Amino acid sequence: MWILKGSVLGTGLFLVGTFFFLIAVVRPFRSNTAIGLSVITGLTIHNPLFWAAFAASVVIGCAIVGSWPVKA
């Protein structure tokens, strides 16, 4: 069960981080500038570091949940 909880925690942390990363990247453009979908996919799903960060987030989430004290 702790693996499921850790995966959910890691995925949630990853989604929040991805949201703020995309806001930080897209925000400097002017208000009337269009951002192509290829830019967003290039920064996310086509980037190997994106997937490495996802795997690291899931591992960190599992480590956090695994370190929680267990009731006896």
C-alpha cells in the first residue's frame, strides 16, 4: 500500500512542479503572443529530463511514504 501512496504523492509533486515550470517558461512572453503546442510538448513529453524528473519524483514520494511511522 505504501508504494501506491508514494506513487500518488510523487505524481502529485511532479504535476505541481510541472505546472510552475510551464508558468515560469511561458510567462515572459507578451500578452498577444501565441505559444505553440509544439513548444509545450518539446519542454515536457519530448524532453528526457522531464521523464527523469518524473521517475525521481515517484522514487522520492515512495521514500517519503516509506519513512512514515507505522502504527503497531
